[in-house]
Amino acid sequence: MEQFTVLPRSLVVPDALKFRFVTILWLLVLAAAIPAQYAWAQQTPDFTQADAMLSFLRSCAAQKASTAELDRLIDLPGTTLVVAQQNISRRVTTDQYRAVLQAACAGQIASVKPAEPGTRAEKGVEGLTQDIAPSLLWGRKNLPLLESRLKELRRNRSIADALPLARKNLPRQIPLEAKFYVVMGGRAGAAAIENQLYFDVLSSSWRASLEKSPPTSPAEVVEFFAHEAHHLGYGQILDAKRRSLRLTPAENQAWNFLTAILMEGSATFLINGHEKMADVEKMPEFPAYLAKVPQLLPAMQGILQRALAGPMSDEASDQASSAFLGMGYHATGAELLNVIHEKRGLEGVMEVMADPRQLLTAYNACGSPSDFRFDLQLANRIAGLGKLQKR
């Protein structure tokens, strides 16, 4: 027999009241959905530059590209970000980048001269001709793949999870707001320029093809954006810590290099690596850079020692740190934090992130007997940055 319950007469709901109840219930359901929809709307990436680059490459392949099409591409905010990223540690001009695009459109690698004397400008040319130009030539031949990747990214609503993931991996809570871009034609797979974050479909797809690895998954795209958002939040924390110290010019140079190691290393180890070096090793290009860490650690020590004895000139600093370009900062920082994590867990990593001056002493204390050890005097000197001046 079917079982049911009969309401007492006093509890029978009039039709008008039922309508109001159902209406209110639907309003509550919609109100609960608004924050998620609003978050997605706020963090929907801007695809304008990626679409323009795809159109340009398609025109190039058909030998129909126009100067006007190239001009429009160059003037887009996404292209400005791509050039700005290269100028973080290199020196590249918009004219140089334009020349690379023009040559690639014709199926060639441009002959580019350094924009100025110095290591940064030389590294800029290296990035343009060895990374960007080959990726553009590859892109001309793989237009359907790039088009499918863009369609996949447009469906990826989980990108809104990037900011919460970044906040989760910071030593303290910090407000984060960012505008997301999807671009093509840069040197880095992803980057943060102030509060603007981008993911480069072309660069990541090209590098995956070189490694013969699968294309970046939707979850990995979220982690790319979270990695860069982490920089925004952690940068604020580091700036606040820096303001609490009184650093000499020499100490400030050491601080900048030290925090660059921690900035990239923490985002790589915590977000992309999920606190596991085994996962870091699976990332494209990382095995080669991790193999260099035994040489990069002594190089790191040498840079810090020279900075504290100086400071070094800008050119000397650029030359000394050039070995860390690419993924050198990421791999070195990830390995240092991994050693600390193995002994002190996530709490120990966060303590070092909150006060980067403790990195060398914490690593020395946590490492195994066979690990590289930083010079004790240097480690103590770094731990005391900003404390030796009269206040």
C-alpha cells in the first residue's frame, strides 16, 4: 500500500500562499547562484588578442596578411602584455617583436639585433629568435589545433577557481583582484603584469609538442592562472615585509634575488607541483632545469655573496643571474622548499615565505648530509638583513 501523510486542516496551505512560497524559494535559489555566476563573469578571460593572432596566422598561411591586420594585433592590450613580460628580465622593443611577427608571417625567423648593449638585450634577442619565432612558425602549421584549444578554453568555467587556489597557498590572506587574458605569441606560458594575468595558448601548445606531452589540461590552465595570481598576492606580502626592514643597497639587491627565487619556487612547488616534487618533475621542460639545480645552488650562493659585498652593477647582476632565466628560478626555489617541506611540512614552508631571510638557514637545517649546504656566515648574514642598521 502506498504510504502518505495527511495534513491537519489547520496546516493546509492556501493556493495564494503556495504561489508566494514557491516564488520566494526560487528567488533564494537564484540568489545563491548569483555569486558563482558573478565570479565567472568577473574572471572570464579576454580572448581578443588570441583571436587576432589566430586570424593573423591564418592570413599568413594563405599569404593574405595585411599591414593593417598586423598593426591592429600589435596595438592590442594582450600584445602589450606579451612584450612587457619579456622585459621583466630581458630587453625587447615593440619594433623587434613586430619584426619577428612579420618574418614569421613569411615563414622565416627574423634577424634581430639587440636593442641596446648588455646581457638583458642579448637575452631578449635569444627569446625572440629561439622561443617566439619558432612557436609562430609552428602555429602557422597547426591552426586547427590552436582553434580547438581556444574553443576548449572558452568552455573552461573552472578558471574562476584560480584566485581561491592562489589565496590558499599564501602565508596570510590577501585581497586579490585580476583581469585574465588568453593570448598567443609570447615567450612565457603564463605571466602576471601588475594585476593582469595571461595564459599563452601558442607557447604552451608549442612546448608540449616539443616535449611530446599532452596539451595543457583544463585543470593545468587553472593552475597557470593561479601561479600568476599567487605572484600578485605574494608580491604584496613581500612588499610589506620589505617596508618593515631598513636595507642597505647591497642588502636590497640580495633581497630582490632571494625573493625572486622564493616567488617562483613557492608558486611552482605549491600550486603546479601540489607540494610534491614528483609532480614538478612531470611539468614540461622541468626535468632539464631540475638537473641543473646542483649547479644553480652554488651559483645562488655566489650571487648573494657578491651582492652583499657590493652591490653589483646592473650589468654584472644581469650576467650573474642569467643562468636562472627560463625556469631556473622556479626549479631552484621548488627544490629548496621541498627540502624544508619534507622536515617541517607546509607550516615550515609558509614560515619561510613569510620571512624570506630564513630560507638559507631553514634549508641548511632540514637538508640531508649529502645535500648542498649554504655557507654558514652567508646564511646568518641573510637571516639578519635589515637588522644591522641603527633605527
